[in-house]
Amino acid sequence: MDELKYELLTEISNRLEADLLESYLEANGIDVELFQESVGHSAFPVTIDMLGHVQVFVPKKKLKQAQKLLEKFTSQE
């Protein structure tokens, strides 16, 4: 079996913030995959337990760079 190429960077409880982080990382040359369990997409997202949480995955080879960018991103809030 092939080794996974992406690794979990962080988990965010807000889809808008996850989208902003995705844009920030991609602007700095890092591919991003977002994964979210949901009960459906709508203008008013529903958060039930873990259903509203968004997992942010990045390529393993760029994980350290992404972690540094994540620190900068979270310090700007």
C-alpha cells in the first residue's frame, strides 16, 4: 500500500477560518485539502459535536513550512 502523501496540519471549528487558512497556505505555495463532516452545506452551517470541524491537510514534505505559516496565521487573529 502506498504511504499517505498528506498529513493533518490542524483542525478548525469554523469553515470560514479554514477557507482563509487554505487561501493563505496556497498563496505561500502549499497545497491544501480540507475535510469536513457535515449534515449539509448551507448559508448557516450546523455544528453538532465534531460535524462542524474542518481538518486541514497538507503534503507531508511541506508540513514544517505549513506549521510555521500556521503560527503566523494564528498570531494575526
